[in-house]
Amino acid sequence: MLARVKTQIELKAARDRLADENTWLEAEVARRMRDNLLIQELSIHALANLAEARDNETGQHIIRTQIYVELLAKHLATHERFQAALAGPRLELTIKAAPLHDLGKVGIPDAILLKPGRLTAEEMEVMKTHPVIGAAAIDKAMAQAVKDMGDREAGQARDAFAFLQIASEIALGHHEKWDGSGYPAGLAGDAIPVSARLMALADVFDALMSRRIYKLPMDLETTTRLILDGRGSHFDPAVVDAFLACREHFAEIAARYPDEEHAAE
């Protein structure tokens, strides 16, 4: 009997140790995942800020446009035309990738990027290459990662590759227009990735509402009217409708994250 009792006590102690170790292990995995996500977020914003640092825009532009994309994406997540593109983790990945939309500006010469005034037709053609530059940089990074990984590792990293794919779509397509008159590929309608369609409106709204070296900021009513004018030509009509539904939230974000010179004023 004593031997049986001793065995049961030892078994209970072993179970308790295993439970404690499992609890510690789960906590450690969760901590490392949080650390990795934080590093990923910081890396994304560092790259985005690098692009913005060479432009006349500020880091607040990155924050504002990311939140605008989030508002639009969450509003459209159940829309029949947008469900597939925003299903599962794709919604959060689209939001996370938004800050990289202007990454390609790092490849534009300073004389054009920082010109204190409107660009000439020739300079505008150079500026129009920034979507291709940004997407190519992301695609190259993705191709190099695939090359360095085995098939099994690449499969385990599918969320990372999905993120890079969406970031590439946004970088390449956020200047395309619904009617096909945009650049760089002249895509039209549903041929433009959903992520890029959301970014297109977010980017234009922020540009209209913000001060630029060549223009004063516009008020909310003027900005809204211009976006409505672009419904079905510049923008996907459904995205404009989502903007109208979220317009007051857009205005709140614009007021909450002003550019530094506006905050000072």
C-alpha cells in the first residue's frame, strides 16, 4: 500500500511539474509572438517612414491613411464584392500593409520628389514610376526569401508571404483608377486589387485634407465633394459609399493626427 501511495504521489508531482512547464511554455511562446509582431510592426513603419522622410509628407500621413484603410476595410468586409479579398487574416494584413504604399518614392530623385511646386510633364512621368519601384522591391524581397527557404519553411511562412503580396498590390495599384485612366498599368474596375482600391481613396482623402508645398488644406465638405465627383471614374463606387458611411470617423482621424506644423498653428 505504501508503495502504491508513493507511486501516486510521484505521479501527481510529475503531472504538476508538466502542467507548470506547459503553462510557462505557452506564456513564453505568446511573449515571443508578441515580440516578433512588435518587431514586424516597427520594421514596417521604419520602411514607410524612410520613404516619407524623403518626401514633403510626414509620419502622420502614414498613421492617418492606415486608419482610413482600416475603416473602409472593416465596413466592406461583409460586402459580396469584397468578402473574398478581406476574408480571414487578409483584412488585418491589408491594414498592416497600408503604410508601405509609397515605399517606391525612395527611388525618385530629390530634384523631383522635393521640388517646391508642380511637376512638369516629364517630371511627372518619372514620379509615376514610384509604384513600380516599390512593388519591385517587395517582390524581390519575397523572391529572395523563397529562395533561401525550403518548401516546408515557405509553407510555414505563408502569412508573411500573404502580407508581402498584399503590400506589393497596394504599392503597385494605389494610383490606378476605376475607369482605367490611372497608372502604372491602366487597370480598370475589378482588375484593380481591392487593397489598392481602398488605399487609393484613403491616399486622396489625406492629400486633399492636408497642406502640401503647392496647396493649402481643403475642408471636409470640399474634400467630400471631390471624392463624390470621382465616384465611378477615379474610385470604386462601393468604396466611395463606404467612405460616406465612415466620413465622420475620417474627419475625427484627420483632427486627431494633424501634421506637426498644423498642430503648432
